[in-house]
Amino acid sequence: MYRIGLFAALLAPAPALACGGFFCNNSTPVDQSAERIVFEVDADAGTVDTHVQIFYTGTAEEFAWVVPTPAQPELFLSTDTLFNELSWRLEPQFSMVWHEEGRCDGGWGGSSEVALDSAASSTWSSSDGYGGVVVVDEKRVGPYDTVTLQADDEAALLDWLQEAGYDLPDTLDSALAPYVSFGAYFVALKLAKDEDVGDIAPLGMTYAGSRPMIPITLTSIAATPDMRLETYVFGKHRAVPDNYLHVQINEAAIDWFTGGSNYERAITLAADEAGGQAFATDYAGPTDRLKGALYTEGRYDTDALARQEDPISFMNEIMRQGFPADNVLLEVLQDVMPPPDGVDAQDFYNCVECYADLLEDYDFDSISAAAAIEERLVDPLRRAEALFDHAWVSRLTSSISPVEMTIDPMFVFNPDMGEVALEHQADLYIMCGLGGTYWNSLRRLELADGRLIYVPSEEWLAERGLTYAEFIEGLTSHYAKIIEDASESGEPTVLFDLYEAGDPDLDAWNASQEPGGAEEASAKGCGCSSTQSGAVGGLTLLALLVGARRRR
């Protein structure tokens, strides 16, 4: 089985509670559809560093991975911990502050005001090679045998890779063609003969350039519909898409009652509204919140590991230093300190002293073992931590389908565009009046931009079998509040503005809930029904829900 381009992520399983050991079994497979890539732009050195997370299921013999770069790359190992930390530390957060309006009797709730948190260069050099394929470099990088190639013919390149043992499809040459014509370099990976699938780790590449780019066109041959892209760009200013559009999400479409659980879906639909080639910015701002997340000087001491004389003291020293009990450490230990025959690896490393009687003639080299941990685990963490020395980090996400993968997205820095916060907050007012309850009272959700949504009572939603997400999706016409075209300087050009376009179904619903709104709406031909004492009219909303779904 092959992997094409940059893409798909492997998340280490979340640590299990009270697992009773250093390494914990996880019988539930990780469902991770995001494809993650990290860019670092060093303007002074004129280089781009790219960290790519690789996900693969299959046999070690079938693993093959190819990615084009605009200049000859230097390869290095990265770490899954970088991607995991970035993903959760820079995840947008949606929370509401609840207020009582009037006097609420009984029902759930209780507090009158409670904050609830829910959950490279753009110019490609031309090739001077003659006839077929040129091998630029070959080396072992961590668990991989790598080769860097150039070619003047895509069919010859594919033939070379297949004959060299890369399990790639015969149809790949058409996807390789644009990159061959640009004079790209191609990095190809295979697992070394002494490695298995569990040894797969993120790969890093450094090459000359100034504009990070994702070779998404090559990915299209193996991509799934609405494939999620999660991109992080470190540099001196905020990063923006240069040849893709930028969308700002309509917060009226967010499910605030579940902490924005539909946020990724909102990005997918907003990108579709922008033609399919667009990114949203989840965060843009200082890197301060990331510093020390991966590595601090002196955190790990591999010299102390090298001084240990036996597997028991070696493993005790690993635990004492607090090394992460992740797949990387587990695989390295199995390479340098394999368990005795017939002993489960996790059982062995969780309690090496329990198997002391099997270790009397055990051949163990602590110096080599410490060196392997330094190379495979500590060095990647140290290098990844250096990313946080940059002033800015931007997280840009999108969902894109193969049919839309016709242009490789490129990113530039814009010093004139401001920060984008992670924290989003709204105010929810329970309109109890005199004696209503949290269960049967109409609610008013006020967004940070001044807009509001009248939210039916919990009772009303329950009677109709609706969640809030279903209710708001039936009324929301747009998931993009703003669609804009950004560049290297100045404010972006606005192509669509929801404030000007309006959201007619939602506006009509809100009008029907205002005091006197039913009469005014009826006079305008809306046909809406008003509510009293927190009980919301239902026939009109159901018609709106059906109408909105039919439009989709």
C-alpha cells in the first residue's frame, strides 16, 4: 500500500487512566482524519522547514511515501508529540456565560451567571538533468531508507521507483507530471529492513525558499472527500493563504451548547461556499502559550541513561526522568532492549525487575541504547521546541476534496493583519420573566459581534426531537461570515459579507420572537408566530427547517 504526498496523521493514543503500568494497552483504534503539516520560515537563512506527519496501515513491505519539494532538501526526524501538542493547545474554544433574565423558578441550572466551557520558494528551478532519473542523495533517516531524486520524465520516475521496490500505482505518473515539469525534487521513503510499521515517525525537511506550499495536487490521487487539512506556520508575522481564499466562520452557525462540536463541519461548508479552495484561521498570534511544551534544557539526560549497567536500572532511569510513554519510546526500546522470548513488550517495560530471572545472560549495551533514544526521541523534541522561538504561529484549517485539488496552496506572511484569538465567547440569557424555568423559557444568545439568536426552550426542542445543532442548521443560510482574498500586505479584499447579504431565515425567526414580532412579521408576509412565557411557536420553524434542508 502506498502513501502519496504529505499527508494523514497518526495520533498517539490518549493515556488511559489507572492503567497500572508505564505503557498502557489501547484496544480502541484512533480515528484521526486530519492531515497535519508544520512549516517554519527562517527569513534570514532563506529556508523553509517542513514537518510532515505520516499515517499508514498495512505491512512494512508495502509502505511507500513520496513528496515533492521545490529545492534539494535536508532530511531529519520530527516527532508526533509536536503535532499532538499543537492540535490541542491551538484548538478553538467556544464557551457561553449564562444569565437569568427575570426570576427563574426550579428546573436545572441554579446560578444566575455561570461560565460554561464546552467541550518554500514559489519559484521552482528548472531541471538540467538528461535522460530519465538522477539520484541526488541516499541516506538512512531514523527508521527510513530515503532517496532524493530528480527526473525529466514522469513515466521514467515512476518506473525507477517501482523497480526500486516502492509499491506505487501505475496511474501515479499523471499526478507527478506537474512537479516534474517544474524541476522539483522528489523525496521517497521506505521502511528499512530492520524496521516495522510501528517505527513510522514524522519526517522533517529543510530546503531553500520563503513561501510554504502544500503539494496537494499529488495528494489528490489517494485523498478522501472533504479531507481535513491542519496547517501550522511559524514565522515573523501572521500567515495567510496566498492563492486560496480566506474565510471567517459565521459564529451564528456554531453549536455553542456543545462547545462548538460542529466547528470543523462549519469550516467544510464555509470553504465550499468559497468555491472549495479556502482556509479558515483558527489562531494567529504569539507562540508564548507553546513554550516549554516539548522540551526544556536538562529535561532528559541521556548521558545518565548511558551510565546504567543493566536493563532494570536503565528502565528505572527512563521513568525517573519522565520520558513520554509513547509509541516512539516503545519501538526504540524494542530495538535496543528487546523483551525476553515469550514476554509481552509492554509487560516487560512496565516491570523489568519482574523478569530479573530471565536477564542473567542478557546482552545489553546502555551506551547504544541511550544514543538511539537521543536520536529518535530527544533530538526531534529539542528541534521541534525551537519552532516556538518564532514570534508568531498561525493555524489554518480547511477541508478539501480531490476534485478541488487543482492548485497547491501557498502561504505568505502579512504584517498588517491582526491576531485571531482561540477563545470565543457568547452570552446566553434565560428569559424566565416571572416564574419561568430553565426548561420552558425562551433564551437569547448574544454573539460577540453584536448579533443575537432567539433560542427555543429545552422543552420546545425536546418535544420536536431537535438538538440545538439541528435547529440552527435549519435556519443558517451561510457558514462563512466573510469570504476574502488576502495577500502579503494590507487588509484583505472582501468578496462576500454576511452583514450585507443577510441571513433571511434566521432574521425572520428572530423577528417572530421579538415582542410584537409576530404581528410585524405577519404584516410583512412572514407568516411567523410569536411566543409567550418562553413557549416558542413551532409550525413556522418546522417549515423553515424543511425549506432549508431542501435547498441543500
